[in-house]
Amino acid sequence: MSASDQPKSGKKKSPAAKTVGAGKAKPAPSRAGGAKPPAPGARSGPPARRAPASAPVRRPRGPREDYPTVQAFVAIGANLGDAEASVKAAMAAIGALQRTQVTARSSLYRSEPVDAEGPDFINAVVAVRTGLDAEQFLVALQRLETLAGRERPFPNAPRTLDLDLLMHGNSVIDTPTLTLPHPRMRERAFVLKPLAEIAPDKVPRAALARVTGQVVKRIV
């Protein structure tokens, strides 16, 4: 057999095989979780820690006033000296009492003395919220009368200041020193008219009708 008839040594190249030439690089495998590669200029490494938030500034609180209170009504009258000024001063003094706040003030009224002597009276009524009980409140009102120069030389004498506790919440009291509600408040126009002005629900119309003969004139 001639040399030309001998089979050639070596493997033949498959026609399908192609040589990988220089060209575009294969894309890098994607990162786990689909995370995007860092943007140019981004800092590498662990994220920076945020500075801890500053604690809120605590401001001092005023005195707590969470004591229980009740609504009370006080009739004010005077017929000596500058009676009008005395009544106005009494309104302010009542509001300055411990645990007490004036919530409503009536107009001032002029009235003729009833079961009393001297010149005409100047009258008014105030509504308050107070944390004092009825007896404590009465004592505080009597102290204000004394500070205003109140004297009691004889019953129903003229007075520099007269403070009558009319009602104290729903209290019903009958003692030698205090009766509530005030036993004669519905007999006196100088009490009912200013009271009706600031608390009409406390004054029945029938009570007002019974005192129409008493002359009471609003002045301020």
C-alpha cells in the first residue's frame, strides 16, 4: 500500500467548531439578589452611622391644679364708703382666694336697704369654681369682710362689705353657722336679679315675680 493510501494521523477539525477571536468580553455574571453595582464615585464599605437624636428639651411645668372643684355663688353688697369700689374690690379678692376662680360676674345694682339701715346698697353676684369646702369657703369670705372693715355693732347695721354664700355645689347644710342654700335668697330682688343675669337656670321665674315690688336698678 502506498503512502498516499495511508490514513492521516490526528483528528480532523469539526466544521462546526469556530475559533474564539478577539472581540467583546463576555458579560460578568450578575450579583446575587439582583443588586446593582455601585455607582461611580460611591463610597465602599459599611454604611455610616447616624448621630443619635438629641433628647427632647423638658420645660418646667406650672403648679398642678387637679383638685376637685364645685360651683358656688356669692352675693356681694356694701352701703358705706365708696360702695361701688368696695364691691368691685371684693370680686377680685374672692378670685384671689386659695383654690378659687371667679367664672362669672354680674352687673352692679343699686337697691334700697332690706332688713337693714343706712344708704342704698350696691349689689352684685359672682359665680366661682372652688376647691374649698363650704365651711372653709365661708371662713374665707368672713375674713375678707373683716379686712374690708366690716363691723357688727348691732343686727342689720350698715356695712362696708357683706358677702353671703348662696350656694355651694349641691350642698344642703343647716348648722348654727351656715345654712345652704341661703334661706332668704329667694326673698330678695337684689340677690335674684344679679343671679339671674349670670345663672338664669338657678332662678325660677315664679321667684322673680314675687319680688317685683322691690326696687333694684342696674347701674353698671
